Amino acid sequence: MTAEGFLEGRRLQMARGVLLQCIMGGYPAAKFYGSDDGDLALVAEPSMIHPLPWSDEPRAWAICDADELTGESSNLSTRGQLKKVIARYAALGLAPVVATELEFFVFAPNTDPNQPFRPPIGLDGRREDGQSAFSVSSNNGLRPFFNEVYKCMAALGLPRDTFMHEMGVSQFEINLLHGDPLLLADQTFLFKHLLKEVALKHGLTVVCMAKPLAHTPGSSMHIHQSIVEIGSGKNVFSDEKGQPTAMFRHFIGGQQAGMAEFTALFAPNVNSYQRLCHPFASPNNACWSHDNRAAGLRIPASSPVARRVENRLPGADANPYLAIAASLAAGLHGIEHELEPTEAIQGEFEVPDNLSLPCTLHAALERLKRSQLAMELFGKEFIEGYIASKTMELTSFFDEITPWERRVLAAQA
């Protein structure tokens, strides 16, 4: 909207159905968002109004809550769902603290989707060939792009911890500093938008698909989680002697109880399972371990004050609000019901059947459809609407025949 209209306090309204719009642009049946398809109010978060430093024309970005016209948060809003989870912690005198690690690829423009992505030509005139993982000079060919990314992050107040080249060809990772879950979800959302906009200015394409290249590691969005007491700021996962607490165990138990049922929330697209079925440190399981990257739930090596649980299931394609909400809600469920986790695993291991997770979007949606826990934590309206939207996307995918099918199956008798 215009700056004048925004500053005058003019209310911006939007149809409820937009919150269930499919990635192809269509909508599920109106019964999932109200047959009248009435309006929602978009209410700007005052701390999340940012002038956009990459824009040639003066423009600003305002992250908004989607509220019903009666004032309460819409059940279909993923940001609203996260706020409800945080409020449930607050009612117990607790506050979650999270950090996200976001991986992404930087490619040359891809004008033909039938062709694979290619790394861009760097300042040295060459394309990266995949030998730059964790190299201190690996992004020199993209230095102008990254320099502007850093400047834009600073202008938007996005603090960054570390940037690095990851294992994939032209794949990178950023670690955002830990903090309030809603703030981190906002920052992750804004950072992904920033990446794509700055890339376009530099003639590049940033891709946050879970698995954009075959035979190459996918991109994750690991979520680090701890819980502190409101007021004291004490990490409730560690006791006075620095040992793990019962609440720490119960949080892990809740994570394990929810991971299979919530897989469709962490891995929301067909492509998400390409990453999970070829697990280069992308575990598709609900096992937990001390510092073992093959486990879906990893306890990183740290001091007692920084004891945390890393959920390694979400991909870079996950909605940060929904993924963080689902992970924290599962942990809180474990705390409230004093759930005990399985034994920790170490070294190489085989995943027990009860800790394996759905390996296709269809299976994940069927598991979510049967989940009483999901209905209890997120409400029937949200879960049924989400499933309806994702089912449309899955159907759209199955409406196409892939090059693999034509190449391999056409000659079969």
C-alpha cells in the first residue's frame, strides 16, 4: 500500500482464503477457509517495519499478523500459531529461545526448468566445481553479491553469527543469533526474501529448495531450542550442578512423540523428501543423540548454560513460523505430560521402526491427517486447511510425467 495510507493507519484487508493458497496459485475448497471467504485484517508488527536497502525506489516491508476482523488472531495464520505456542510457555513462567541455521544455493539464472541448476560464473570466469566446502576463499567469486547481502543485513538489523560455504556446489549457510522464537522466525523469513532480491540485482538466482541438485547435499533449516525461566533467564535444561534436568528429558520425549506426526509441517513439499531420502547429514528419524549428526534430534556439545536440542528435520523450504511452532509445541507437550525419551544413540546405528519418519509427502500428510496431537495443538481448522492445500500441490505434481519416467520406462515392454 502507499506510504501515506500506511501512516494514516488505513486498515489493509485480505481474503481469508489467501492463507491457504497453494504454491501453484490455486485454492482448496472454500469450506476450509469459510464459505463466505471473508476478510482478514493485516496488522503490522511495529518492530518489523523496514525500509528496503536493496530497492532503488523508496519502499518498506512490514511483517503483519493476520487477524480476524473481530480482533483475535486467525487460526490459519502460521505467525499466529507460533505466538499461541509462545503464550502457552509463558503461562508456565517459561520462554523458549531458538536459533536457525539456514542453508541455500546460489545459481546462475535458470530460464528452462527442464535443465538442472548451474553454479554462476565467478569473478575468476569459472564455475565452482564442488571443491570449496568450508573454504575461507570459496565465495570470492561471489564477493560483490555477499558484500551487498552483509550490508543489507546490517541495514535491516539482522544480526548474523557465522556464514560459511556448505558441502554442496555453490551452497552456503548462515547461522542467525539465538533469541525470541517469533523474532527469529521473522528474521529468517526476511533474510530469505533479502537473499532472493539481492541475487536478482546481481544476475543470480538464490534457491531455498530442500534438494535442488541430484547427488548433492540438500539444504536444511536446523532449529536450536532451549527453554529459560522468565525473569531469571536460567536455562531449565540444566540443574545447579550443570547436569541435564527432567524437563530436558521431557522436552526430548515430546519432540520424539511429535516428529512423525508433524513431518508434513517440517517437510512441506514433494522435493523435501528428496533431501530426507538421501541423507547427507539430513536424518529422517526421531532418534536423539549427543553430538551425532545422524540423529534427527542432536544435542550439540556445549556448556550447561547453553544446553539445547537441535531439530535437524526441517529443510530450507519449511515455513519458519510453522516449523518453529511445531517443534516447540511438541517439546511443550512432552514437558506437560512428562514424556520420557528413548535411550540416546551414539555411533552408527539402525533406526528402530517406531522412530522412523514418513519418507514421502503423501505418507506425511496421511500421518498428519490421523494426528490427534496436531489437532489438539494447532486446531482442526488449521490442520484440515493445511492438508487440503498440500494435497492439491501433491496432485499437481502427479499430473506431470518426469524426464526420468520418459528416459527409463518408455522402452520397457
